[in-house]
Amino acid sequence: QVQLVESGGGLVQPGGSLRLSCAASGIIFSMYTMGWYRQGLGKQREWVATITDGGSTSYADSAKGRFTISRDNDKRTVSLQMNSLKPEDTAVYYCNAERRIPALQRYWGQGTQVTVSS
């Protein structure tokens, strides 16, 4: 059974930092592209950042320069370091695992709430 379990969310003031983590089980972690997505209240889920199995990273424009995604294959975890947080970063953040070969396999965590407010 595949499980992605996020942690690290919470309430932070504007300008503050949070580090989200996602622990994976039930998959060959090193073979998956890992990503973070978020969904604000009343909004569609949007992509935040991705790190491939080879370690290449990509970011949404809203995350560039503020967020850093990383992975530890030995610990089977992916993290998202978020700095200079803004109120508009408030959302539920979801961990995603995806592999397209030999067929599309996509898994989601249950999400962790991030609230940026003074």
C-alpha cells in the first residue's frame, strides 16, 4: 500500500519560514518524480515544485527564489523549504509521487495546512 505522509505545516507570520516533509512508503522512492502542489480555499490545486528521480528541480513562478525542494532517497523523504512566506501562500500543501514508465502511476498525500497570517 502506497502512503505519502506530509508534515511540517502550521501557522507562520508573513516573511517567516516553514519546512514541509513528506515520507513515502510502498513505492521504490528513488524511481519516482516527487512534487509539491497546493490548493487554497476555493481555488484549484496548483503545482508548486518538482524534483525528478535524477535530482533535477523545477518551480512554479510563485515559488522561484523562495522555495527549495529536495529529496533524500535513503530516508525516502521529499522536503519543501519555504522562505519569505506571503499570505497568498496559504493553502493545503500536497505531496505527489509520479512515474510514467511503464505506465502512469500517481499518488497523493493527505495534505498539510499552511497558514500565513499576522
